[in-house]
Amino acid sequence: MASELLPYSETLFALAILLALLLLIAKMALSDRPDPNMEFLLTLAEGLPKSDAP
Amino acid sequence: MFWFAITIIFVALAFDFLNGFHDAANSIATVVSTRVLSPRVAVIWAAFFNFVAAFTFGTAVATTVGKGMIDLKAVNLYVILAGLIGAILWNLITWLFGLPVSSSHALIGGYAGAAVAKVGWGAIILSGWSKTLLFIFLSPLIGLVLGAALMIAVYWIFRNWSPSQVDKHFRKLQLLSAAAYSFGHGTNDAQKTMGIIASVLYTAGILEHFFIPFWVVLMAHAAIGLGTLAGGWRIVKTMGMRITKLRPVGGFCAETAAAISILSAALAGIPVSTTHTIAGGIMGVGSVQRFTAVHWGVARTILWAWILTIPVSGAFAALCFWLIHHFQPAA
């Protein structure tokens, strides 16, 4: 039964994936969670000594 | 088949947008932490140069990703869709766990995992993978060595200048290095999605032979530029007032080192991670000043996430492919 469904609904299946992806991106965009890349790079930069100008 | 292919192209563009969103920090962290640009202007600066990169540097990376790593005979639209889902899942999970990983490696890992799930290890073109795998280790090292070398050169060239004079000049120069880095980010990362989209078009029979149409180039760059804008906007909203010790001269050297690494890789057709190169550049700048000052422990922890990205996103994509195959045996 299930195997008969997809051949006729492959585009709908991909559309569902696209919709889920767009919802996840929207959820990420609205989240207040700190950005992992930003945190990582700022942590690396924080470790530098103060006197980095010649 | 036609509409299925078009929908997968939109999934690929959504991944490209997510890539820009996910990696926006790489383009703005250095220039924001040196206070050369305000976060808002830095985001616009980065997104603009992400898009402008569409008109330069060719499509060598796109060709490598599209047909140089996976045998196109092993690819169908389901393989590409499963590969994209695997990459997206890994990106989302690592984002939730706060791990800064490479979106690019997630994409090529996902694509490979789905192809291997379909036809076995014969789908892998080893010559295309050897350079990519080697550069997982080499790209942060090149960024590190170039960052350190540039910093030493700057110390020597400007040895008779006062710190405030150096600061003043490098505040201007960092505008150029930030632009060059975003340029590199745009060209290397958008090309990976272009390669995937060209594979969709070829596999669906829309293209008679494999090439990258210019409309694909424009759409991929627009998607990554918009993703950078959206991701940067979120960072501006959520970032606190963290004080870093990176000065404009250090920011310039780190960004220039990363930009040289990425743009050289783009010309050589090697897909590299922008996250890895900028991290290497910052560590290189730090190591010149005081080797022990660099947060090597943080870098070491992250290294595992970097190494795991390709196999885990590949495993996710393989599972997705098997799930699709369960419902659609012709997949």
C-alpha cells in the first residue's frame, strides 16, 4: 500500500521536505540560542594577548 | 519527473540558504570583534560580497562536487534528495548542540552516503575524494600558517610605527580583507550547491551533458547571500557584548590568510570549509603573539566534530535513502 503511494506523490514528498526545511530555518531564525560558529570564533579570539599591535 | 526535479532544486537552494545562515558568523566574527564594522553593516558587507562572487572565479568546485566525487551513473533524484536531507539533519543537530561544523562537508558527505546506499562503494570516485579529505586537515593548517606568516611580516614591516598608527591603517585594510573573505565564502560554498543542482538537471534529463548554467550560478549566490543576511541578522540580535583581544591588524591577517586559502582552493576546484580556514587564521595570528594564548583545547574539541561531519551526514543520508527505497522500490 505504502509503496504504491510514493510513485504518484514524489513531488509532494519533496515539497513536504522543502516545507519542513523552511519551517526549521524559520524556527532557527527566531531562536534566541547563541550562534555556535560565532561563539567558537569569539572564544578563539578572546584567547589572544592584548598586545597584538606592533 | 520534471516537477520532482524542480522541487529538489528548491530543496538544494534552501540548503544553500541554510549554509549562508549557518556560516554567517565566519564572515562577520573577525571584523565585528575588532570593531571595524558594526554588526549590522558587517552582515550587509558579507552578504553583498557573497553575491558578487557569482561573477568571478568560475565553477571548478561545482564541477568537482557535481561529477568529480560521485559516479553520476549511481545518482538519481532520490539519491540527491536523500543526500540533501542527510546534510540538513547534521547541520541542524550540530547547530542545536552548539557545534561549529562545516556545511560544505555535510553536503558532500550526505551526497556520498546516499549514493553508497544505492549502489555500494563503487559510487565513490577516489581521485575526487583524496583532495577533499586531505584538505579537511590542510585548510585549517594553511590558514594557521598563512595567518602566522602574515602577522610576522606585518610586525617586521611596521616595526617603526606606533600601535595607534598601525591600528588606524589596518582598520581601513580590514574592510578589504573582510570583503575578500566573504568573496571566498560565496564562491566556494555556493559552488557546492551549484554542483548538486547541475546533477539534478543532468539526472532528470533537463541537461544533455553536465555543465553549470549561469542561472544556477546566480540563484546559488542569491540564496547564500540571503542566508548570510538572515543568519547575520540573528547573530546581531543574539550576540552579547563579548570583549575579544583581536585588533584590526590581527583581524586583517586572519581574514587575509583565510581568503587566500579559500580562493586558491576555489581555483583548484577543491571544496574546503570556510569555518576551518577562518578558525585556522585566528589561531595563526594568536600563536605568533603567544603560542599558549590560543585556546587549543577548544580547537581540539571541535576537531572531532569536523572529522565526524562527512561520515555522520553520510550515514544520515544513507538511512534517508533506505527509508525512501522502502516506500519507493524503484528509487
